[in-house]
Amino acid sequence: MKRERREFGLLGIILIIVSTAIITSITTGVILLNNSKASKNIKVSNDKDLQEFIDVYTSVLDDYYEDVNKEEMIDKAIEAMLNYLGDDYTTYLNSKETKELTEKLNGTYEGIGVEIKEGNIINKVFDASPAKEAGLQTEDKIIKINDEDVTNLSTTDLAKKIKTADNKKFKITVKREEQEIELEIEKKELYVPAIDSKVIENNGKKTGYIYISTFSDTVYNQFNAELKNLENEGIENLVLDLRNNTGGYLKAATDISSLFLEKGKVIYSLENKDVKDVYKDETKEARNYKVAVIINESTASASEILSAALKDSYNALLVGKKSYGKGKVQQTANLKGGSMYKYTSAKWLTPNNVCIDKKGLSPDYEVDLQVSEDGSVIDTQLNKALEVLGE
């Protein structure tokens, strides 16, 4: 990508989705710029500006009637300072939250390799996973973890309990038909596929379909490989499904957009006060077939940047529901002990210079999903995308 005016290290720029409550429920989009450079405009003198804080801190350590944890007290002070700004996306992340976020962005997680559905029933056992090796099967109902009854836990709480178990090895008891089976299982670092693809026959033409679940640091290579596989099968157009994709690395999203855009086309801009930085595609690779992008209310952040780039600079069509609307940029810094903090430092704009923050991207074709009488979902959004590509 070509950069105009100021220089930014794109390798350090990430878009992520972070809940203002807990990191494990990722729901709202955030752009982060990892930048460890100190401020050029403000210098803080410990003797003058921070002396009151230092006095209070010292008094508490010396005179409080109980022992206090110095690290936790500093963490809480940092958290309170950031909360004072009243910005949902300016927050402090403790070491656990930082680790979970890093796992998501790296496309890996520590777990056993199962997908759990309602009722704490195993919906899928992944190949080459600890669950597969231990003998877990689909339709097994998880009832105990280390002899602790978990039948009343929600699916989310059960998954969290497995993930945060103190020991890598633990016992899991499942109910299979009428039999209770106890197995020993070991958590391992697992790779999370972020891409699903297929060829759809559409009015006598082959349409490629690619779903991206998150923009991890491995997703570009996955996407590029799947796109070329689809093209080798003779696709004439493409559906890109970004529904419920709440973000990830900005570099992954911009690299994917560069597979389609002509060299010199704008991908996005960053704006901070009176300075605007434009990021353009600087690759030679491009495509010219029709693309439809499916979005919904949970399409956010990096997904919105990719959607906007394809719409404005490639003439892709957006289908579905208005996207989430996250257009702010955060700067991050790592702290001692594995924690981090982030604060808003800029906003991003679409190639057409629109800030979508709290507004979202409006689809060219607004379509609701339909639910049939038996409760199954009819994917009218995908059907509409196929329809407009066939026109």
C-alpha cells in the first residue's frame, strides 16, 4: 500500500473487537496501533505533576493497616485514569485478558478441540485434537469437570471453565446414551481455521463463496489459498461472507483487499486532528470479476474496512444488514506483568472519506434472514447475494 504524508508501521496496526465488560465476549470493533514511542508533545515531571500521586501511593504502602499488593494497586490506578476519559475503547486489559486477546488474534487457543452446543452437548470434535485422542464423540453430554458437576453451567461458562482449568491435564465425564464415561484429557495449543469456502452453482455459473470468521494473523494465507483454489475450479464471481466477523488484524484485512484492488486505489485513511494519512494498494495483483459482500449488525472493525474498501474502490455490492459501525483507532502499550492499555488516538475513514463510527455501513441490498415454520433459518441474504451476482 502507498502511504501519503506521515508514515505508520502497518505491521503494528491491528483491528480487534473488545467488549467493554470482559475480553471473552468480543462484540465491538476497535482499531489498535501498537506504538511504543513516547509522546512528542507532553513531558511529565515526577517531581511536579505526579508528586501528589506518589505521596498517596507511598502513604498507603507505609501506613495502611493491612498489607497491599503494589502491582494490583498500580493496575487499578491506571484503569481508573483510563476510565476517567469516558471512552468505551480506552481501556486497561489485565494479563489474562491480554493473553486471551492475543490467542484470538494469533488464530490459536489453548483447549481440547471441541465445539459445544446448547445443553453442553459436543457438536463437533476436531481432527488431531486432544478431544479426538481422548475418545470424545459428537453428541456426548459433558456433565463433570474434575468431579465437579457442570450440568447447570451455560455453554459459555462451560467453555470458559475448560479453557481456564488450572491443570493442563484434567478429567472430563460425559454421558453417552445412558452410560457415564470418565476420560482424562490434556489441553494443547490448537490452530483455529478462519476460512470456509465452497463453489455454488448459480444460474449455470460457478460462484465462489468464502466465509471469514476473524482476521487472525494466519487468515491472509488461508484466504489467498482458498481463493486460488476456487478460481482453479472456474468461478466467475465471488460471495464474501463477513457476517458476525468482529475484526482482527488490520494488515490481514488490507492484504486481502489488495488481492482485488488495482494498484493506487485507496483502502482507508486515518485522521488525527488536522492530519490525514491515506493508505493505498501498492501491489500489482488485482481482479475484475463481480464480488458481493454479506454483512450484518455484528460485522465490525476490520470487516468494515474490508467491506468499505471493496465497495468504494472495487464496486463490490453489499448485501444484508447495516454493519456495527466502529471507526476509531486506538494506540496500545504493553505493561509489566503481561497487561496492556489502549486509548483512542484517531479515526479511520472509508475510501470515500466517510467516518462510519456509530453509523455503520449501509448495504446496497438490505435483506433480513427468514425463519421457517420449523425454526430453521433460510439464508435469504446469501440468496440475494447470488441473485445480484447473476444479474
